[in-house]
Amino acid sequence: MNKFRSTILLGALLACAPSFAQTTNGTFFSSVTDYFSSFNTNNDQTFAQSHGKLFTGVASIQGGAVSLANVVGLTYDIYKPTNSSVSISIGSETLNSGIAGTLVSQEIGPELNFIIHDVELTAFAHAGYDFTADKQKPQVDPYFGAFGLRITKALTTHTYAGTELAVIVPQNAQRITAIAGFTF
């Protein structure tokens, strides 16, 4: 449970770091809500003009074989109409345990992105393979589906930070990920 709380705190700190420098009064919660509800129009083009994103982060997995994992992700837009705030992309995420580079899982799938100024909301449905599944037990299926939401906020014209929430089925696991990355 301490790893879970640490992951949530890390994600919140990454997403809110710029607002702490501007906020002298107020609570942590008001800083978070102010940060995500205010828009920096200087960074409006961070997600709108990019073709893809590369990110890394840390994931807390509740109900999984591994409780904490490193994440590397890549998304690439396959359909993005001009002057539209909606795009469709293909995303991939690789999770490893951080211990001798042991792979936890690999997933890939479609993503639907909504851009609001310097914030991007992504809904995704990934199909994946769990490398930690015990091959000795035939009832354990290594294939899974990951369904979730990712919210990211532009920090500069090519960098961003955010968080991701996902449900893993049929393992009945939940994943909370704090991420930081760049657009290309």
C-alpha cells in the first residue's frame, strides 16, 4: 500500500510542479485542480502539432503478479484531421520490474485522443501478453486486455507529464501510472 501511495504522490507532484512555484497560499488539492483547469495558451500546439509521443514512468499495479513496474510507452497518430481536437493513434506500453530488466508485460492497441488547449485526454483499449504468468498452470491465461484513461498536461512545447488509470482483465488488476514524456 505504501508503494501505491508513493506512486500517486509522485504522479501528482510531476503534474503539478509548475503550479507550486506560482501558488503561495492554498492546499495541495486546490493546486492540482487549478493546474489542470487552467490552460497555458503558449503550449496549445504541444499535442495538436505532434505525430507521436514517447513516455516513461512508474506504475503501481494492484492485484497483479508484480506490484511496481517501470513503464516505457510509445504512441503514434494514424488519423488526425486538420484543425481537429480529436485523433486516433496506436499505442504500445512495455512494463518491466526493474530487477535485471525482467519484462512484466507488453501491450498494444488503439487510442482515442481529445485535445483541450494544453491538456490531452486519451481513452485506450490495449491487448497484451503477461510474461509473469506461470506456464505450469494451464488455467492462467497470459493474454489480457488493458482498458483505461490517460490525462497529460503540456509542460513546454515538446514535453508533458500526467497520469494513467487502467483496468486489466481478466486478471482483475488495476494500474495507476505516473508518466513524463515528449512529443515528436
